Amino acid sequence: MEENKLIIEYNNEAMEVFFEIVTPEKATEYLKLNHPNNRPLNKGRVAFLSNEMLKGKWHLNGDTICFSEEGYLIDGQTRLNACIHSGIAVGMLVVKCLSKEAMSTIDIGAARTMGNYFSIRGHKNAQTVSSMVNKYLKYKNQPILSSSTLTAVDAYSYSTNKVSNDEADAEYGKNPEFWQNMANYVDRIKKKKKMMSPSELGAVFGLLYLERGYDFAKVEDFFNQLTDPEKTRDKVMFLLRERLLVADEPGKGISPKHRTQLIRKAWDYYKVGNTNVRCLKWGDNEKALPFT
């Protein structure tokens, strides 16, 4: 569709701009022109964008496929690979005849975060709420990894555990009052000794209440016992709090997965009333399990 191209002249330079429906075949043709010094391909990002295309969530947002005046592809290799990977033709803006110096100026600005996106959408407590929803969806998607019904693209996308802004916003929209209450809840307890990040606390609370269907008061009691020593009644909660506090001491840190599994294990004891346990531990040789 180059017949619809626009010629833009600026600073003694001229570039061609046009809109094109890029097919997998066209994407393959373009990638043959890839600049030899282009950055390494991010396969996780390719899988994520490919999945978005398959779901019909690809948006024309103004980002361009860029070619230098020498004919090299200098920006857009990830999007083009995603087009091939998905097998879906999508609309893209194409810019040709950029100066060879332009490559060094591409993608050097600060990336827009999910918190920025939530703020643009007008959601209160945007940074806190977006981080909780983001981690909630990652926890929620974990069991899907074992499903035999996943496509190869889905499996790779879930393994990279990337959540799109639209996906997070849609999830937030199902229960906005809950997530705002969670933001206020973590704000009240953040002055206490840190055992869980706000995003992790809100995500696990949401997973147990929204996804697993446990009584709100039961889940709230679990976290109140964990975060407030004056409310601790059950030995398993005392053990969990002490373990997490020790883990925050210099030289005694544990991995995020280890921390999550300790919390999951404590919940498994708590939910069935087996709270008078002697010890609480999780070894790296144990299988990491989802919250149930």
C-alpha cells in the first residue's frame, strides 16, 4: 500500500510514511532486511505480542516499523516476528528512508508502566492497585501451565508470565471496590515491619477470596494475624511471621518463590484448622504448588 505513502521533509531529510496490513509473508520479507547490529530478539516479548494478536487485542498505537535510508530494518523486529508466530495479518505504520543515525535514538525513553496506564484510565491508587492486580493474575495463571489444552503460543506466554495492560484493566473492572479496599488495607499496615510487599499481599488476598472463594473474614483474619502480633492466636501464623522477618535480615534473604511457598504452606495449615504446627519450612527440592 505504498501508493498511499506520505513524504515528510524535516531538517534536510525526507522520510516515507504509510499504513500497511502486514501479513506473515510480508513480515518475513521485512525481517530479511534486519540490521546486523539490531538488539537480540526477546522471545518472551514475541510470545506475548503474538498471543495478543491471536486474542484480537492488537492495537494500532502509533509505533512504527522503521527502515533506514540504506534499506535496513532498524525498529520493529519483535512485532514482525510476533506476526509470523501468530499467523495473523495486522495493521502497522511503516517509515522508510530514516537517517542511519536514527537507530541510536530509538527506544531510549522511559517505558510506560502498568501504573501509568491505570492512572491514565482514572483509577485511584493506580500504582498500588495495578501492582496487586498484575501479581494476582500471575498467581491465577500458574495452574494453567500444567494444562494439556494450551497452544504452544499460550504455553510460552504463560511461562513468561507477562500480563497486558488491557488484561489487568479488565480484571480490575470486575471488582474495583475490592481492589481499592485492598489498597487502603495495605496502606494501613505498611508502617509495620515488612513481611510481604503490598502487591503480594493484595494478590494473595485476591486469589483466596475472589478466585478460590474463601470467606472474606477468614482471609482477612489470616493476614491480620500475620501482620499484627497483637492479633496472632495461631502458632502457624507466629512461625510464618518470624520466618519472614528473619528472611529480611541482611544475609538471610530467601527467593520470592520461597517466600510465596511459605505463605502458601501456612495457609494450607490455617484453612483446615491445623494451626498448632511445630515448624514451618519449604525446601528448594520441594515442588512449588499453587494456592488452593
